[in-house]
Amino acid sequence: MAPLSLVTRNFGFILHRARLHRSWLDAPSARHDADGFGLYDLEVIDRRVASITPAVANGAHVENDLRGRIVSPCFVDCHTHLDKGHIWHRRSNPDGTFAGALEAVAADRTANWTAEDVATRMQFGLKCAHAHGTRAIRTHIDSDGPQDAISWPVFERLRAEWSGRIELQGACLQSIEKFREPGRLDALADRVAGAGGVLGAVAYMVPDIDELLDAVFAAAMKRGLALDFHADETGEADARALHHIALAAIRHGYRDRILIGHCCSLARQPEAHVLETLDLVARSGIDVVTLPLCNLFLQDRRTGPTTPRWRGVTLVHEMAERGINVCAASDNTRDPFYAYGDLDMLEVYRMATRICHFDHPVGDWPRAVFANPARAMGLDPVHGRIAAGEPADLIIFAGRSWTELLSRPEPDRVVVREGTVIDRALPAYEELDHLME
């Protein structure tokens, strides 16, 4: 199939025979195949989707006849680390382990993370994500002092600069043990609240985890903040921070959104522990995001000629079966936690499908990189779906089925934002060269 040359006009256009997945639509009306796809004609007027109707057969040549190409909403990436991105050549991971990543990032942060350095790398990541078709991102922001005073103003500036292209959220990243320091939690929570951010922490199985979680929940509730945790990013079966967070949410009657990333150890725990935790997570309304690329890279990495024995992802199918909102996201890019990546959510979904088996059946798994993360981020429902009356934010792919879409990188995809085709040129890595000197 030849590369698509989309014809758009000021007043609008029609995409004929576009293949849409039912999970992206409010009211699917066409006949859908076993994988959830149906053929639609999609009309755009004044930069908004005007109508979505079952495709009408037309033997004559028409403009923008997609011939069954897949058209999706724009992506939502709910767990990234833009402030860490693209430091691999400056500070790689010495052994590929989680501990090695922590040490390498800490050293690079101390030596190099000026406002200019952080802003340049974050800008680079945002350019990549925008070109690939992402319209909303949550980034974690390393918030150990004094880095918080440097990075949060950078985040606020970039959020304003990217408004209208990418809706950018920030969540502080702080090891929960640091909140033992008198005044530390309140000071950081105030900074986050002042920046319109999300209160976050890395929850480890420290002896006083419940007391620390109580303090975090109290700080969030006092300021009306959503919560975002890293939890159980390990293969150790006794890592049960997810369980403790769910109990804390219930204990405090917390009603705002809680997003928890990783939860890897759940896949290594006894069945009784798993069932108990999943029931608590479902009851508490927690959202969970799996990070398949980073965790496949880090988890179960062994020394010597030994092959890893597990995939490092959490129990997404068991969660979805209980009605838990499950997402997939990019996580780190080209830093000591993950040496690769480009904030391309198609790559994330492609790999998640292979690693987590988001197929047989496909079901509603496509929502994991669209509507589900939008819900987890508390975004307006316009994100992650295609609906009449909403902005025409679309991605047009060459693939006409899952096996076609997920078998190639789709470098020629067309990204439409508010009815206009954007320039998809990716930033050159040379833009970062001066940071590596």
C-alpha cells in the first residue's frame, strides 16, 4: 500500500473506509470483526469530528479513501521520566540492574542536572512523543533536594510552552523513606500543589511503611492532590507495597485518583497473597500501569551466562478481570533504567501485546494506551477516544489489522491534531551532543 497523502481543506474533509476499533468509540455502529474492528466514514468539520458512520461502498474514486487503514485516537502516556531521558551516553548502567540504574542516575543528577540540561532533554522527549502521536503525558520529576528547586520550574515552563500540543502532568518522585525527615513531606507537597502537580513516592517495604503512607495520604488529602506511586519494582515475592497502599487508600477513604506503576513482584507471590491484594486494589479504585519495556530490561537480570526466567510485568489480565483500570506506558528512555525507547506508544503497545498477551482475545486491551491512561490521569474524557463533537486528534496508520499494525514501526503514520496534519520530523540526536561533552 502506497504512503498516504491526506487531502485536507479549511472547512473539513472525510476519511472514507477508516478502520476503527470499537474500544475507541462511544457508540460503535458498524459491523465489527473478531478483533473489534469496523469500517467507518469519519467526517471532520471545523477541526472537530462531525460524524462517524458505517462506511458506505463507493466504486468511484474519492479523496482520502483509506481502504481499511487503521485510524486511532492520539496516545496517552501516563508514566514517563522526561527529566532522566537521554543520558545513556553520559552515564550508562554498569551492569544492567535496578541498583546499577539508581547509582548511575544519582551520579549524573549530581554532576549535570542544571535547568538548561533538564529542559533540553525534556524538550527532546516531548518532540519525539508529539511526532509519534501522543497528546498527553505524565512525567515523574526527581525531587530530592536541591533538584526539586531546579526541575519543577523547568516542568512548569515546558507545560506552558507545550499547551495545545501535549497536555503535560508532573508527579514528584521521592523515595518514601525521605519523608521521615521533619518537614520534608510538607515542603514537597506544597511545591507540588503550587505547580498543579501530583504527589508521588517510591514505596519500599520499609518497617514503617504504613506510617509513612498515612502521612502521604494525609498530605495529599489536605491539598486535594492525586497520588502516583512506584511500587514493587522487583522480583522479590515479599515486596507487597501495592497491598499496603490499597489498605491505606481504604483506611483514609481516599477518593481522588491513585496510579501505581510496576507492581512486578505480584507475579512472584503465592496465590493467596495475590488474590487478597487484587481484591483490595479493585475495592480501592486504584489504577495500575505496567511498564513492559523497562521491566523486561531490568528485572531478573543475572550475572554470568544465565538467561532471565520471567518477564517482569504485573498481573494485568487478573486485574482487568476484576475491573481494575490497567494501562501500559513508556517509562524511561535512553537512560540507565532503560537504554532504548523513543516515547513511541505504538512500540509500547506492540511490545505489551507480545509480552503480556494483549490478544486471543484482543477485547478492550487497545484502551490500555488510550482511554485507560486518560482516566488514570484524571483527564477530560475527550482523551483516548474518537467521538463526534470532539477535536479531530487522530493517527492514521498503514496497517489494516493488528498483525499488520503491530509488525512494523509505522514510520509513515499520519498524525492529525485538531484537523490539521502535523510535521512528524523527529528531532536529531545531534541536538543533545553539547550535553555529552
